Amino acid sequence: MLKYITQKEVKKGFSRRKNDSHKGQNGRVLILGGSREFFGAPILAAYGALYSGCDLVYLAVPACNFDVSRSYGADFIVRSYDGDFFHKGAIPQILPLLECCDVVIMGPGMGKCDETRQATLACINQTKKPLVLDADALFPEIFNAIHERSESYPIVLTPHSGEIDRLRGQKISSATDGHSTQNAFHLAKKDFPSTQSSKKETQNLDERAQILKSLACLHAVTILLKGHHDIIASSLGKIVFNSTGNPGMTVGGTGDVLSGVVGSFIAQGIRPFEACQYATFLVGTAGDQLFRKKSYAFSATDLALELPYILRNL
């Protein structure tokens, strides 16, 4: 029988903050991403991090993104490096941020050029902080870099189905879970009765989960596979599913928001496996709330702005 995360479990995972806590004590998140073509992705990840409760959000973006990133949010601490994309020469420029943060999110909008990929590998090796790798930071060569890191600094991968296929070099399964568009998240059972899990669907989900479990254990990472039903696999072989959300979440940018929430929860002291569970449940529930208000016509920014109201109820 498949294990799904429940609201009761998520509620238990959050604790009240100390009254005497100070700025930065409840999480510092660094988001490393952006390029000339994709300036919005790191901003959406930053919204996800900020509106899920962390204290400080840093953005490290190429110079071509600096002005737009800074103008989008007075709450963000924005730093830039030379050029139009991430490259090895940028690493020394962002070292102070790497040293002061609690977690680093890499990949949103970063692009896929060879120089960026080489810089990503170098940064993975040099960063002694927990990492959340998303989007353009997900390519097969990262596993070599991951194996050279200390296990004291955990890594989370947050792929959709196309990205997990790219990581593995083959399709995860010929049997999909019903809605396999690459950025599609979820279908909420309560709003869409036709999506009730069939015996075949349950079997397909279990097959996909076993593949993820093997991959997560082999590389000592936590994997959050986004889909109709999110699948979270721990480095120790545990598997949990999430079913909150709806088809409105196929809108661009929702995955960036999710990576920001995962990073935020890790920065606040939640273990990576639990952070992925809580983040998928939270983001999916926010999407369900927006569906009741707006049907399918909502944006990734709307999703991020809805997060505090869902958190309040948790």
C-alpha cells in the first residue's frame, strides 16, 4: 500500500519559533540561477523561499539579470556576477554568499550551455552547505560531483519526469501516472473524482517509486519527482507520495516556487526528506485553494503569495 503524506503529519513537523530568535536564525537561503533568457525562475524560487518562512533570501544572478531581480523584491538581497550566465569565474564573486547561507538552491533559469554546466559541477564540489538542485542543474554529470562531496552536506534533487529521464539516460517507466507533461504537477482527487487511483495506476506508481528509491540510495541523495502524484525518495530507501494540487499548476514557474520552499524548510532546520514532503503538500494545497478561487487561471506568483495562508492553518 502506498504511503501518502497527510495534513496531520505536516502539522507535527512544524514547531513554534523561539520568542528571542533574531534575524537570520530562522533560515538563510541562497538561490543561484538566472541567465539572459530566463530571468524569472530564480525570482520565483526566491518568492517560494520567502513566503514559506525563512528569514533571509539571497539571489546570485548574472549581471544582465541584476536590475530586474533587484526591482522585483525589496525583500531580497541581490548580488551579481559578471556575464550573461553562470561560469567558473563567477564562483569567487559569490563565495561570501555561499559561506553565510544555510542552503543553496542551484539551477532555476541557469541555462544549459557547457560553461554553465562546468561551473555547476565546480560549485557542487566547493559548496559545503546543503544543496537543492533543480531544473538546469540536473544533468548526468552531477552524480560524479555528488560522490566527491561529504555526506555531512545533503543534496536534494527536484526533477520532473523529463529531467529524471535526462539524469538516468533512459525513461523512468513506460507506464506513466496519468499526466506526464513535463511540468505538470498534480490532480486533486477531491476536485477531480475521475482521478481516483486504479489498481494499475497504483502498480505504476510503485514501479516508478522503486526506480527512484534505487537511484536515491545509490547516490545518497533525496529525490522529489514532481508529477500527478509527487514521489519523494530518501537516501535511506524510504518512499512517500503526495497527491495535493491540480492541473492549474502546469503553469510555468510552479516548480521554481517548489524548489524555493524545499530550500526554505531545510534552512529552517527540517531534514531534507521531510522538507520535500512538507513542501509538496504545502504547494499543492496552495494550488487547490487558488483553484477554488480562480479555477485554472492563476500564476506561479499567485501560488507563492498563497503559501503564508496555508502555512497559518498548518
